Amino acid sequence: MRYGAHLPLVDLDGRGWPVSSLPSYARVADELGFTTLAANDHLVFQRPWLDGIVALASVVGASGDLDLATTVALPAVRGPAALAKAAAALDVLSGGRLVLGLGAGSSRADHAAVGADFDRRWSRFEEAVRAVRSHLGIDDGAAALEPRPVRPGGPPIWIASWGSPAGLRRVARLGDGWLASAYNTTPTELARGRALVAERAGRRLPCTVATLWTWVTDDERERGDRVARLADVLGRPERELAGRVLVGPPEPCAELLSAYAAAGADLVLVWPLADHERQLERVMRDVAPHVRHGVLP
């Protein structure tokens, strides 16, 4: 199982974005052995949120050989042609390192911002994914936009799903991989979902666990405070959230990651809540060495 890192795009505590430190964050992630930098996508959120694709473009020069992943971009909200154009440009600028994660979006506010019908998001999403593939020249159909992606087959496309049967069938039908949400699943549910996707697709698809909120600490009071604040931002019960985040001492954090490794996760994407570079160091120094990597068949 490999490790990736979300760019810290959200002003979670009202202190502003670490904009000037994004290139430094990318360099630290590369030096520590992470394999991927990821950026989530929202037009509207409870807290200020930097644009994901623009943020990824800003760290291309500092990211070494790291993959750059959208986790996820919203083609039915942004428009498939415009999103494909931006994705192709990012793939060219990065020398072919883009992984294009796509999702329907779970926010009514995002859809309302562009006048889209939230209740029709699934049918619109499937149409948009097919259009993105055509615009990137991945599938036959509409004329591909310029520039073309670096790789002849285009960037791999991960399809996001929280794990419903319908969502997993969509992953198998449309995707080159499954992008799961850490705070909307568990390792047990991930293992079941991985098996269903493989059965439907007729092959094993890569599986990534994204948005693994992270704060490694031995201070119990600090752990509780971080979970409480995160639960408030996400609108989730603290008790439900506590077992789905990397918040707490290194040992239980390593246990959660070991469970994901056993469930068949190929990549986990951590998202430090604050003190971002230091938290990346703690993950790789204090947590990752204790992760067991036995994988279920």
C-alpha cells in the first residue's frame, strides 16, 4: 500500500490558507516517500476552499515525480469540455503524471452555483464522464480537444463512490479505478466493495482511499478537540467520525492503515488538519513503519 497526501486547500480553522507553502509541502511529500499529491473539488463549502486543479498546477514544478490526482473533479458541475481541457493541460504540464478522479458531487450548493439539478446528478454524471473521455481522446466519439494528454491512452480515470451497490457498479462500468472516501466507509466495507467492483468489471481495479483526515498526537485532549472541530465542519457525529480518521496516537493510526492494507487498498491519501508538513513527517516516521501489509486475496 502506497501513501499520498492531499494538498491543504481548505481554511479549516480561519487562519487562512498556507498558499505560499504549497510548493514546500509538495517537496516535503516527495522527499518523505509519498507517491501522490491530491486535490479535492468544491465550488461552495462551509469554509474557504482553493480551486483544486489550479492548486495542482501551482505545484507541478515542486512535485518531482509524484502523481497529481483530482479527488474528485466534478464534470457535471464544471462542464465536461472545460474540465477535460484543464485536465489535458495539467497532464501536459506535469509530463503525464495526472490521475483524473471524477465524481458526481455530494453538495447541493455546488450544483446550485451553476444552475444544475442536484436530483439528476447521477445521470448527468455518467453522460459527463463519457464526454470527458471523448474530449481527452480516450474513447471514440467527439473530436478530442487540444492539447492532447501526454499518454496515448490519456490519464487513468478513477470514479468516486461512497460504496453503494449502484455506485460500485458505476465504478466498474466507467472507471480505471475506485476512489473511496475514508470518512464514508470502513476497511470491512472497502473489502466487500473491492470484490464487487472486480466481479462487475471482470478484473481487479486499483482502489484508493481518499480524504483520510490526519492529526497524529499522543495528547488525548488534543485528539478530542481535533475530532470535535472536524465533526462540526463536516456535519458528522463525533462518535461516527472518530474511527474513520487518522487522529490520535501512532499505534491506533497504524491499526487503521493496516486494516485498509488488508482490505486491498492500493493507495491511501492523508489530509493533515494543520501543521501540514510536520504531520506528513509524523505519518511516515511514526505511523507507516508499524503498518502491516498483508492483503486479502
